[in-house]
Amino acid sequence: MDWVILLASGVLEAVWATALGASNGLKTLKPTVVFVVASILSLYGLGVAMVTIPVGTAYAVWTATGATLTVAWAMLRGTEPATLRRGLLLMGIVACVVGLKVVG
């Protein structure tokens, strides 16, 4: 269950990162509220997951999940270029996270 919580927290990291980018320096209300709520929930879930998952593994999975989803979302929206190289690099991040789960 802690792995599910950790992955959900990684998704929320992508949500808060995207909301932060849309908040205009925390000046636009709706994305700022989304940022605050998602970041609190994301960090809470990370903390819960770290009770049973080693800190280094949990943090690496959390950041990799959030970063990968943030970039993938930006590429899908067209705000960042979607290239084969970028896609392969994102798949590399995912492969490393899966590797941490397998060996950890």
C-alpha cells in the first residue's frame, strides 16, 4: 500500500509543479490554491510511504515520478518540445525507478 501512496504522491508532485508554473508567481488564485493543496498532500504521502520504504528509494521514486509526469504533461500540452530523445530519456528515468523497486 505504501508504494501506491508513494506513486500517488509523485502524481501530486506533478500537479503542484504544473500549478506553480501556472500561478504567475503565486499571484493567480486558482493555481496557487491547487499548488498549496497538492504540495501538502504530496509531501504527506511521501512521509507516510517513508515509514516502510527506505528514504533514498522513496525520494528517488517520488521525484522521478513527479518530474517525468510534469515533462510528459508539458509535452502533451505543447508547452515543451516532444522529441524522440526526450521520450527516450523519460523512459530511462522510469526504467531506473522500476529498477529501484526491483532491487529494493
